Amino acid sequence: MAIASPIAVLPVAPQELERKIQLRQARIGIIGMGYVGLPLALLFGDEGYEVTGFDIDPNKVEKLSSGGSYIARISESDIQNARARGFSATTDYSRLDEMDAVIICVPTPLGEFHEPDLRYITSTAESIAPHLRAGQLIVLESTTYPGTTEEVLVPILEKKNSAGLRAERPGSDSNGVFHVAFSPEREDPGNTTVARRDIPKVVGGLDDRAGELASALYSTIFHRTVRVSSPAVAEMTKLLENIYRCVNIALVNELKLLCLRMGIDIWEVIEAAKTKPFGFQAFYPGPGLGGHCIPVDPFYLSWKAREFDFQTRFIELAGEINTAMPYHMVSAVSSALNDRKKALQGARVLVLGLAYKKDIDDLRESPSLTIIELLRKAGADVSYHDPYFPFVGRGRKYDLHMKCAPLQNLNQYDCVLIATDHSDYDYQSIVEESQLVVDTRNATRGLDSNKVVYC
Ligand SMILES: NC(=O)c1ccc[n+]([C@@H]2O[C@H](COP(=O)([O-])OP(=O)(O)OC[C@H]3O[C@@H](n4cnc5c(N)ncnc54)[C@H](O)[C@@H]3O)[C@@H](O)[C@H]2O)c1
């Protein structure tokens, strides 16, 4: 009986890896088939690469293997087309042996005390290490504090591989080395104005060669790559971008609170300020920060800064203001009910929108969850509607356990709170049918109704 020979896994010289990249013959493994990793896998697949997705979640792997999708903006036919072109998914890390490049897209959440929780990165590194081979390119994409690639990822990869392989560094011997880079993901979920390929890709290699290889790989799927001098610079670049957003959102949230007191419409102010052709970028107020990035990433830096006896005061202040926003929304509901001689306790409140921003199916860190929890604590009878979530169960912070209410008979609610301004909502009929609408997103702009309270 013929015995199938194992796939020959030989060390790859950097020139050989570059050649394979040019010919789209490099085999690419992407670890973490989530919001970042799965679309990235599809992009590489579109370009003709054979891509393998690795995930510890067997349900995701099973879904992908049967041609299904679990991310709203990725259709089943996207997955099926990718599979026809060679995409597969697995939980089996031993298949990393076959990969020429491995890209890590695992979560980087915060711990209970707002400290970085790097356990997904460390466990991924431990799983990769036994399968490392000379010449492989390892790229970390997960958002994290400057230093993670060099201080956390590389030491585990070096220590836990039994072949004694080392990451190549400037001036190091190039025998028995693998290559390491950091390249942050910059996607903006739900934003259809910029194609993913048009978002420049920042790349910081541990040495020049790693930077060149990672840049060569990404430039086959992104129109522009931006080389920086080290992984730490690339890590910090991503944090600067997110801190910039976080601080500016806090600024506009604070100014909104002032404008409410002064009887000025902050949205009108922003529209006017936006007409300035230079030096101003519009940010918008809302019910609080959400998503896996803006509420989380800045605290990675403030944690790291403490090692240098440094207080990141802007981050702390922005965090304080943004965290207070859901509380403000609940007070606004209470006060709007009070104006109608009703108490929040016992009031029926419908929260419209669970997702942390419009038109996406992601509720991680969503302020709607905090708002629901606070309303419930205050004794309100809370329902929600969101076309993306038929059910909400146990999350990181809350165990809401609720089913999506139908979007009908809105008159039965004492208050409808617009928390997420999904495009599919018909705001005119929502206002017409409701007794009272509290609008946190300016979604009902232009509808002249005394039922609407902006907050
Ligand atoms: N979602 C975004 O819009 C976005 C944007 C920019 C950057 N990022 C960053 O990208 C990273 C990934 O975020 P995401 O939104 O894709 O997260 P996600 O939770 O959607 O996906 C992560 C995936 O990794 C898997 N995973 C966890 N540990 C693993 C392991 N040891 N081995 C294999 N798979 C493992 C999980 O099962 C999950 O499928 C985070 O650092 C995040 O901050 C996310």
C-alpha cells in the first residue's frame, strides 16, 4: 500500500519567500478568523494566494468549512468563492508548518482593572512556536502597546521552539532565523467610502529584511504600504490614531453637554465648523464609545506609560468623559419622562439599536448595553430592537438575556431611545408612532416634532 508522504517543509530563504510572494505562491496562515482576520483572508484569497484560517473556535471553523459566514457584511457566497480558490479553515495548529507567512489577528481586550489582557497573543505565540521553521514571516496585527512584538511575542517564539530558531534582528546571523513584523489593522467597520485596498498599510519590521518581506506581502493586496523603522513605531502609530479619535470624541461630547445647557444645537455647530477647509476635522457626539478599539486601545498605552513614570492625562480625561455618556443618556430619558409627569421607574422604554455604531453587527463595548443595564437598575421595563441582533445573551460585562422586540406598536412605550442610528430605520414613522423619542444621534434631524428630545 502506498503511504502518502508528508508535505515537505523546507526552510525558505528570504529571496525565495519574496519570489513566492511575487508569484502569489506563498502560503498564508491567518490566526483569528474574526472581524479583522476573515476579511484579510478573503483579500489574500482574491489575489490568488492559498490561505488557511486558524481559529480556536470550532464553531467558526465549522461554519467556514461548510461555506457559511458569521459576519453580516461577508456573504456566504464570499466564503464559498474563497473556498473554491483554496481558502480553508482549521483549528489544527500543526498546519502552520505549511505556511510561509503567518498573520496574527487575535483579540486584545482589557482586563478587569483596565490593564492589557495579552493572553490571546501569548497563547497564540505558544501555539505557533512548535511549528516555526526558518524563513517564515510572522506578522502581528492585533492592536497593542508599543513593545509587545519585541518584548512579548518574539521571546515566546524564540523560547518555545525546539529547533533553536531566532528572530532575525539588525546585524544578527541570518542562519536559522524567522522574520517578525508588526502591521496594525486600520479597518473602519461599516465605512463604505474607502475600499480596504486603499487604506495604506503601516509595517514595522524587527529588522530591514522583515520589513521588506512584510511590505512585499501586503503590497500585493494594499495599494500602498508605509514602512516605519520598528514594530514599536507601528504599534504606537495605531494607538495615536485611536487616541486621536477617542480624545476628539470626548471633546465634542463635553461640548455637547455645554451646548445643551446653553440651548445651542451642537450638530448645527459641527456642520458649520466643517466648512473650514483646513485645520478642522468633524467628530460627532453620541451615547458613549463602543467597539473593540476606541474604548479599549488608549488604555493599553496608559498602562504601558506607567512603566515610564508617565501619566497620559488626555487619555484618562477622555475616558472619564466618554464613560459618563451612557449615564447622561439615562438621565435624559428620566428627565424627558419627568417633563411628561412620568417616572423612569416602571416606564416602558424601547432602546433602538444595540450595535456600537450604525449598520454593523458588532456590539462589543456598545454603550447601548450599559444604557439598558442602567435603565433596568432604575426600574424601567426595557425592550430593544436591532435588526442585527435577534437575541442578546451574556456579554463581557452584562447578562442581558433579551429578545429583539418587533418594531411595531411603538405607542405602547413611554419612551423610545435612539441609541444607534441604523440607516434602515424609518425615523419619520418612528417619531409619528411614538409617545416620546429621546435621540442620542441626531437621527431625527429635520423632523419637526415636539415629541423628540435631543440629548
Ligand atoms: N474589529 C475591528 O474593527 C478592528 C479594527 C482594527 C484593529 N482591530 C484589532 O484587531 C484584533 C482582532 O480584532 P477582531 O475584531 O478581529 O476580534 P474578533 O474577536 O472578531 O476575532 C478574533 C478571533 O480570534 C480567535 N482567537 C482567539 N484566540 C485565538 C488563538 N489563540 N488562536 C486562534 N484564534 C484565536 C477568536 O476565536 C476570534 O474568532 C484586535 O487586537 C483588535 O483590537 C480590530
